[in-house]
Amino acid sequence: MARYDVPTVPETITVHLGPPDSAAANVTLPFPDYIKNVASSEIYPTWPEAALRANIYAQVTFALNRVFTEWYRSRGYDFDITSSTQYDQAFVNGREIFDNISRIVDEVFNNYVVRQGSVEPLFTQFCNGTTVTCRGLSQWGTVPLANQGYTPYEILQYYYGDDINIVRNAPVAPFIPSYPGTPFGIGSSGNEVRTIQVELNRIGNNYPAIPKIIPANGLYGESTAEAVRVFQSVFGLPQTGVVNKATWYQIKFIFTAVKNLAELTSEGLTVPEVELTFPEQLQRGDYGQPVRSLQYYLNVIAYFNPEIPSVEATGVFGADTEQQVLAFERFYGIAPDGIVDFRTWQLIQQIYDQILAGLPEGYERGAAALYPGYNLAPGLANDDVRLLQTYLSVIGENYQAIPEVPVTGYFGEQTEAAVRRFQELFGLDVTGVVGAPTWDAIAREYNFIQLGVQRP
């Protein structure tokens, strides 16, 4: 089954007590308390329970759509939703909550409506059905349907179509803004890179000047940088090719718009669009390039710290790698569980960076340098690329299958072709991008050729 980014129910939600651009205050409160307030403000506690439940499902889902799409935050606001019925749903700060509504909300606040085949909370538009009508649910119209024996799900189907599902018992978690926190560009990799690649490719259907990124693999190369630059040009942002906070949220804003994610007619988000290419944590039983990267970093740290054992970099997270992680966690003050979550991974990278920064000039003494700590990708130009090309040139003299690489310091097509061929020959994922496992393999081969250092 594909791993994907499951929408979560936020522990809290921030409400602006007025229209979006008004000077009104914001209030932050637990998400269930917000829904209880909305339901007590929008509907009558004397209605049949099936009608109440159908309305509450719609109110929960509407709010989750606002949070999930970051509808307001992507526009620069510091809140998730407003109290204005012109834009959102009614909220009266400090009002009395009805007991039966409170009970129902406690049962269903983490259940929401989706369109079949889509993962995002549906934009469950609704109106009172008397003074105001709309294409979505009629609040007053739910009452006769409930009296006729319709279940809450059947009422929702009546208004939103037969092709809906209800996600039940969704996880509850603190709200974390989608922007990863720091700008990223050529050489970056991860789920955040794949996210903007997928979103830019879809935006490009509506704005064909934006070139397609193929493949959308989570590796930030020149094609991704060019798509970002064109996007920035089209939407009036500085053309840096780097995704900072302003570019991230402009991409999100336009993606939501072209997909109609905040409309009842939403195109929908499919599982392939939100698949997680890179694991959020690594643990015993995992395997692949992310594990190879982990083993490389920890082996370098182990070389400078005898408290941490070295392991063979096989790409398999077995008992030996688990013990290596446990030793790292114990030594650096993390509760030892042998699992590499975000916090542990960041500390590993921090310690590795400190080791790199602390190496004296000329430390390598003819050997290949340590991995510089970021991906080297097409379009990059610096001294680390020059080192990579130097190593590949030496290796190419011994492997005719590896094409000649000019030592220019620019990662162009010839360098990419040589990297791909090296990856093929040495059993690595063929990406054309140099991450820790590829750099390690190149460095080992270079050291063997130049210094006669035995391959492990």
C-alpha cells in the first residue's frame, strides 16, 4: 500500500473574529470546541439527531478543508478560518454550547467527508436553505430528510453525491505549517521537493510556460530550478530558482486554485499526488538509499567517536544499524529507541556538519574528501562539483564505460552521464544526483585507485 501524507485533525484552530481583512482579534481553541461553537451557532439542538450529525460532518469537513489547503495562511494571514458566514461558518466567541451537540461533536469531530478516490477533506459547502441557497447542503433541508428516515450518510449523499466516503477516526496532531522552515534549491531532496514538483507540474497544465519536471522524484535538479524560476516570473516573485516561504505558499495558493480544492467541484487530490517518496522515519527492517545515507553519516561520526560502532553500509537497517543508532542516541542525549525520526536525523546531520567544519586544511592528504552534506545535482556549480569531477575523471581512466568528465566545477550533462553510468556499474539507484551513498562509493573507488586503500 502506498504511503501518503494523511490529513490530520488539528489539535487547535485559530479563528479570526470577523471578515479576513478586518482588524478583529484572533482566538485559538481546541478543534472540537470550535466545532461545538459552530454547530451551536448554525443549527438547532431540537432537530432530529440524523440531521444534526449530517450538519456536523459538513462543518467539520469544511473547517478541515480550510486547514488542509492552508487557505488563509497561504495568503499571508495568521489564522485558519474566519467567523464570517460570508466566507466561512458562524462562530460566536464565548457562546453557550448545547449539551446534545457537544456529545455528538465529541463522537465525530475527527470524522470527515472525502470524494471517493481523493484524500483531501471535501469542501462541504452549505447554507441555511431558506434565506440563502447554494449547491451544497441545505441545513433546513436536512430536517425533513431525517424525518423520512435518512441516515446522516444518506443525507450527505443526497447533497454531495453518491461518490463520497466518510473517513473515521482520523489522527489528531498539532498543526504544523506545510512550509519546511528553510529555503531549498538545487541539491535538496525530500518529500517537500517532490511536493512542489507535483504541484508545479499540475500548475503547468494551466500555465504552459512552466516546464514539466520529469521525473517528479524528490531530487532538486536544474529542471526543478528552471520550473521554479518560470513560476516566480509568472507570479511576480524574485527569479531565484530557490523555494523560500513566499514561493512555497504562492505555489500552494495557485495549486489549490487550479485544482479547485476549496470548491465543491474540486478536482481532488489523489494518492499518487501525495505519496511520500522519502521515509519520515527509519527503523529496523527498512532498506534502500535512505538507509545507506544514514549508515554513511553514522560511520563518519563513528570514525571520530569510538563510542559509536561502525557498520557495513549495506542499505539494510538490521540489528547492527539499530545498535549503531542506539549508541548515537545514548551518547548525544536522545531517549534511545533505535528509531531515526526527524529529531534524530537532524541531530545526525548537525554532528556530521560539525565534523566537516572542524576538519583541518588538507586533512584528506590525497584521499577523497568527505561528502559535503547535500546532494550534488545538475545545474550546481562550486568546488564540491570540481572535486566530484576530479574523482570521476580518475575512475574513468580505469573504467572505460564511464564517460570523460571535464573538471569545470559545473554539474552539466557530461557529469550527469558519468554519475549515472557509475551508479549503474556499482549497483546504486540511477538518479544522476550525487547523495551520500553515491559520493561514498565514488570516494572509495578513487581512494583505492590513488592510494591502494583496500575496499571494505
